[in-house]
Amino acid sequence: MTLIGWIQILLYCAIVVALVKPLGWYMTCVFNGERTFMSPILRPVETVLYRIGGVDEKREQHWLTYTVAMLLFHVGGFLIIYGLMRLQALLPFNPAEQGAVAPDLSFNTAISFITNTNWQNYGGESTLSYLTQMAGLTHQNFLSAATGIALAVALIRGFSRSSMRTIGNFWVDVTRCTLYVLLPICIVYTLFLVWQGMPQTLGAYVEATTLEGAKQTIAVGPVASQVAIKMLGTNGGGFFNANAAHPFENPTALSNFVQMISIFAIGAALTNVFGRMVGNERQGWAILAVMGVLFLSGVAVTYWAEANGTSTLASLGLTGGNMEGKEVRFGIVASSLFAVITTAASCGAVNAMHDSFTAIGGMIPLINMQLGEIIVGGVGAGLYGMLLFVVLAIFVAGLMVGRTPEYVGKKIEAREVKMAMLAILVLPLMYLGWTAVAVVLPSAVASMANAGPHGFTEVLYAFTSATGNNGSAFAGLTGNTFFYNLTLASSMFVGRFFMIVPVMAMAGSLAAKKSIPPSAGTLPTTGSLFVGLVVGVILIIGGLTFFPALALGPIVEHLAMNANALF
Amino acid sequence: MLREIRPAILILLLLTAITGLAYPLAMTAIAGTIFPKQARGSLIEKDGKVIGSALIGQEFKEDKYFHGRPSAISAPDPADSSKTVSAPYNAANSGGSNLGPTSKALADRIKEDVEKLKAENPSTPVPIDLVTTSASGLDPDISPEGALFQVPRVAKARNLPEDRVRQLVIEHIQGRMAGLLGELRVNVLALNLALDEASK
């Protein structure tokens, strides 16, 4: 670990924190339906969309209608991606003449993108046409991100409203989020990325003759426009197979730094939206503090582990940390930091190959996802995931003192706690369940690229990433098989929607409750006691759930490595 | 609930048209106008022919060139499409070795590479980036140590004084952005082009 490394990490945190208030203020205006400085240009587009779509923007929805609208929207999104992938050979914008994608891979990818997972069983440059990349993947990057944010805002309204039947209008929330928040930032961001060296072209792959006279086919494409939303919307699905490690998808140290900021920007700012909407910004800062404690602990461990390297490297006298699967322009620190960020948020973009991380360095990304990606988290998904843990923490605190727990003026009762537990328990059910199935099926075991405990970790990581809608991978695992395409798709589907529906039910029941003023017996939820309590609940629930699985994977591998065992 | 079906179709199609077609196509047009070179892939031409991209590494095997890092990219075997063969720096694909810290295959590969390099330059410690594969398999850079390590070999193959070659390497070291972000590095293709120029 170096001083300059830590300065980069702290600078990163400082910039993310500095963006929280301005972005939080702007998004609050957008979701409250107020005029913003973008309105003169965007308001006419917005009204046309509502008129054609038959949306009455003044009419709000009950939580059930809101949820049904969201689900219908995803059915359509699924069909568009699946259709484009199957038919891409017949459609325009396909200079590399990519053929139709197989049905199981198309199914997996379509589920992957509508759930904001963006698991890559496809290799972008070797499988997909430009049209599929744009109208299939780029469009769903926007819409799945907008959906996540809309749902978080709906849950916030549940807390901030009093005795109301409705939680907002899904169509209005998604449209406003796309037009006012995501699109303007992405336009500027795309130009920045192209300036840094990212291609943005519809031209064919380039044939080059290298200095030594060999032929090199260089894949290009409309990369920057997709990468902008891929990072900002915490989607993470790469244009190229190597994702953000590919020099075209992340050309410089600066593009890397800005990409890392854009992963966290919206998720962190949503804590401020929460604070503003419930009438006390300090409530938002307290939540961000919980995230910050967990985040910095993860960064420190992974950075330490990667800088230390492996016993194999040490025995050969190689110093400088574990550079296997990392790029020179990012080095140890930017690769470690990126890995922790991308798994804390449910982004899943990678600028280094997690499969080649040290056992402990790779365990932190795994833990980040298993905690439910609540450390900033996916745009929207992170906040509502975190609020589930807050509800539990408040409930536990209430049990300790024997009072009905309250949070930001709402009584937390049986229904909320049941919904929170339902949403939280769905995740380990999927990733532990499918991992258990995969390791006893010989055909699934055959997909492992590494032997020994590392192979087990590959499988555990895959199902954790899919269930958490992350999308990063221990990419040695051959995931493009019938078994993994279907089981991973089911993990992504359940991990997304079986979490969302209870969250929306909770939003509805909270909105219907009266707001009560704080009394002498109310636990203050803005101080360090509260922050410590939530961190504790997250670690205890997480620890009890997945520690045994970690012991079989990264922990035993670390011990084996220290004993110089190879597999 | 039925009234939600109309927006589910129409809002979806309109937003798809905006974000999936209008946005990327407009960005392609704008970026192509403002940054034409980058938008096409930062291509380098020599005598009217494309010889590569400034951002994409390429394979160097000859002694007279600086070598990049090992690349773990594979490609379908032309003889049997169900198998893959090693295809270093294949820029129509990308990816890393994905071998973990306790992988015997990785340990053996690194050991072999270290021995080869030690034979080439016994007096300098082997820099780690020269024996580890990059994440993309297309890493255009090596560390300054990785370049300096190769100076004796390159100088000998070209009949140039070592100091001259070393000087060229030092001129090609790219610093951290604002002295802070990223790592020190040398772009292998740029260095080799300069080397060809200097040998004329």
C-alpha cells in the first residue's frame, strides 16, 4: 500500500460526498414534479410522451398498480432485447455480421438486462451487433436504472407521506428520471469519454497490420454512449468482453476515476433525496455514514490483500502486488478500489479480473454482494435495500427496550418487518440454493476454470452476483451453458422482483400510516449510536447467512495459499 | 390495471427510441465531429496503412522490439470450432487468464516466464507486469521497470548503444495524471515506433 494510493482513495470519497447535496437537491426537484433548469427543453418532450402514452400525470397509483405497471414495463423490455438478439442477423447496424444469438443465451441476457444485472455470458464484440448493443442493451441500461430509482423514490414517499393510499405514478417517475436525470448527464459524459479515447462509431471493425506484419482485427463500435449509462445506471454490462478493463472501454486513469465516481454518484445522492423528502437531511447522512463505514473497511482489506500479492509470486521474488488480471494503467490501487465499488454498488463492471484476485481480495467483493449491495448499492436498489436493514435494526432496537419501533415518524409494525425479512431472505435462498445444486452436478462442476476451493468460489460468486443483480464475475467459470444460463437467469429474476414486490408492499403500508411526531422515547436515527446499530445488524445477519459458504471458498483458499498449496 | 397496458407499450417504445436509437446515433454524429480521431479508435497510420491503435496493445515477439505483457486471449480453433487456441492480443476478443492465486497452471506459467526473462537479463529483478497477464489481454502499456528491463536485449538486436535506448524509454514514460491518478507506464507501440524511427 502506498501513500499516493490512499490519497487517490480519499480523493475519490471526497468527490462522491461533495456531489451528494447538489445531485440530491436536483433529483428531489425532479421527483417532486417541480420545474428545473432543464424544463424549458425537456418539458415539451415529456408532455408529448404522456399524451401518446395515455398517461395522466396528475393521477397517482396505489402500490399494487405501481408494481403492476413496473412489471408490465419489464415484460416489454424483455421482449425487445430477446427479439433483437434472435433477429440481429437480419437487422441493420451489423457490420461484423454477427449471427443470431442462441435462445438460452438470449433469454439469459434479456433477463440480465431488465433486472439491472448485466451478467455477461455473451462476449460483446464477438456476439452482438451494434443495433443490439444500442437498442437492446443501451436502452435497457437506461430503463432498468430509471426503474430502480423510481422504486426507491416510491418507498421514500411511503415514509414521507401520511395517511395516503398512493405512492406516485410509475410512468411519470420513470419518464422524468430518464429525461431529466440520466439522459442529460449521459450526453455530457459520453463526450468526455470519447475525448479520453473511447470509440463512438458505427463503422466496421478495423483491420490493422502490426509493426511485425501480423494481422490484427480491432473491434470498435458505439462504445461511449453505452458505457456512460452503464456506469451511471450501475448496470455494468460491457460493450467488450473484458468490460472496463478493455483499453477502449476505459482508456485512461482519468476515465477510470470518473467511471468510479459515476457508479456511486446517484446511489449516494439518493440518501440525500431520502433526507430531504422525510424533512431532515441528517437522516440521509446517517444512512450514508453506515454505507461509508462498510465501504472503507472493504477497500482497506482488498487493497491490502492485492498489494501483498500471493505466495506464488513471493516465492519467485516478484514484488509489486498481485498484477495477474490487472492493467498497468490502473495498477493495484485503482483495480482494488474499482472492485470494491462495483460490488458495493450493484454495478458489476470490472477493470480487473476478480477471478485472479487473491483469496481475501476477492472475498470482499463477494461479501459486498452477499450483504445485499446496500453500500450505496445499485441506483435505487441500494437505498431500498438499505432501508430494509434499517427497518430491521429499528425493530431489533425496539425489542431491546420494549417499545413499538418508529422510524422517521412511522411506526414499524409486524407487516413492515415481515416484508423486510421476506425481501432479505430471498437472496441467500437463491445464491446458496443454486450453488449447492451446481456443486453436485458433474456437468456444472465441469464449468469451473480453477480447481480446488477457488472453483467453488467461482460458482458461489456467479450465483451471488446474479441474485444481487450485480453482474461482475469470477469470469473463468464457463457460464454460457444451458444449466447456468437458466439457473443464473432465475437467480437474477427472483433476486430483483421478489425483492421489489415486498418493498412496494411496504411502501404502500407505510404511506397509509399516520405520521407521528418524535417523543422522548423515540430512538434518534441521526447519530452514531444508530449508525453503529445498523452496521451491526447488517454484519450479523450477513455473517450468519453466508459465513459457512465463505469458509468453504475464499477462507480455506487463503489458508491453503499460505501453506503453499496449489490446485 | 388494464389502463396500464397502453403506457406499458407506448411509453416503452418511445423511451426505447429516445435512449436506444436517438441518443447513441446523435452521440455518434456529435462525437465524430468533435473528436474524430478518438471516435474511430485512436488509429495510427504509417504510409497510409493502419498499423494499430494507440490504445490497443499488439503482439511483439522479435528481439528488436520491446515486448508487451503476456496476453491470455483465446480464439476459436480454425480446425475445430468447439475448441479454442491461444490468440495473444486478438483485438476482436478480449479477456484475462482468470486463474486464481492457488492455480497450479498459473504458477507454472509464471515460473517459466520468470526463468526466460532471468536468462535474458540476469542482473535486474524481473518486473511483475512482464510475467502476469493483463485483464483485457490488450494492455497497451508496461511499467517503466518492464521497459528498462528489456533495454539490453533491444539495444543488442539493433546495434544501438544501451544509453540511447534507455533514453528513449525514459522519454516515453507517461506520468500520473495531475501527479496523482493512475500509474507510471510506457506505451509499447509508441516506444517501438520511436525506436524504428531512431534506428533509421
